[in-house]
Amino acid sequence: MQLRARDRVRELTVVLSVVSLALVFSAVGGVVPTAAVPRVAPLVAAVPHVNAVVSVAAICTITYGVHSVRRGRVASHRRAMLASLVLFVTFLVLYLYRVSLEGPTPFPGPDPVYRFVYL
């Protein structure tokens, strides 16, 4: 009996969501000791910029994947979704690295923007 991801989409979604949220909350909550994570100052400073690029790339790969599957190009869709997964994992790892060292960053903008856009 061969297990395939497409046979267990709902279960995989739940497991990956729980693992991702557990990692985020443990990093934000300070569960990860900062001494256990090597601090590379230029990398920590670059993470927000790199993550912005990664986010734009993920939007592009997801859009391309949806476009491909609507046109019946399943192989292209699969490659785009795999690339999107890699980009998501990259974003999450970099985000957790920065947050575990620096802690969460408060929103620096004006209060109305925070209340109506950021939240």
C-alpha cells in the first residue's frame, strides 16, 4: 500500500499548520534559548528584506501554479506548488531565526494603520 500526499491533504494540512504554529509561538515566547542559535548580525539585519523577496516569489509561484492547473498543465502546477512550499519553509526558517534572536518587533507605524490594516 503506497501512501501519497494527495490522499491525505486534510491531515497533512492540519499537521503542518500545528507544527508551524508551535514553532512560531515557541520562538516568539522565548522558548528557544538565544545561546543555542548562532547570531550572524548581517543575516539578522537582512532577514526582513530577504523575506519580502521570498514572499513576492511565493505569490508568483502560487499564481503560476493556479494558472497552470486551470490550463490542465498538472506537471507545471506540481512544480510551482513544490517551489511555493520551499519558499514558505525558507520564509518560516528565516523568520523564526530572527524572532528567536531579536524577539517580536512592534509595528512602527501610526495607530490607525495598525488597527485597520496591520491587524
